[in-house]
Amino acid sequence: MIGHDLTQEGGGRAMMQYGDNYGYLKGGSLLVLQPHRSPTQYRYAAPDAYTQEGVDPYLLKESLSHVLWPSWVYKNNYYTLPELQK
């Protein structure tokens, strides 16, 4: 995940993917992205309580960045290590 040390506890978020469907859970807000549909957001309370709420534009932008970043990096060949200077 971008910006988090995965060897440490915490992070406060989870990203889920099933095919082209994505879920981004941060705090108690779950933002769902599906192709050809408007984004939806839910208030999540464990274990199985979901209440639909309005979409937070900041959370939408953050979740889209996580969804789109891998293909952008691959398409632009930015996934390689820089050459070592001699």
C-alpha cells in the first residue's frame, strides 16, 4: 500500500478487489468503486452493519489514486529501479 510500512502495525485502511470492483475502507467509511456505476459510500460497523452515506470527495480521490496508480506506473514503465551511477 502506498505510503505505509507494511512491516509495522496500523495503517487504518484496507483495500479490497474482486475483478474490476474495488472497496476502500478507511476508519469506518467504505467507498465502493464499480465500472459504469457511480461511487457509493457506506458507514461500516463490524461485523456486518452497513449504512449508506454521501460520498466524501476526499475519500473518493484517495481511493481512485490507489486504484489507478498501479496501471499508470506499469503503463509508463516507472516500476523499474533507477540505474546505478558508476
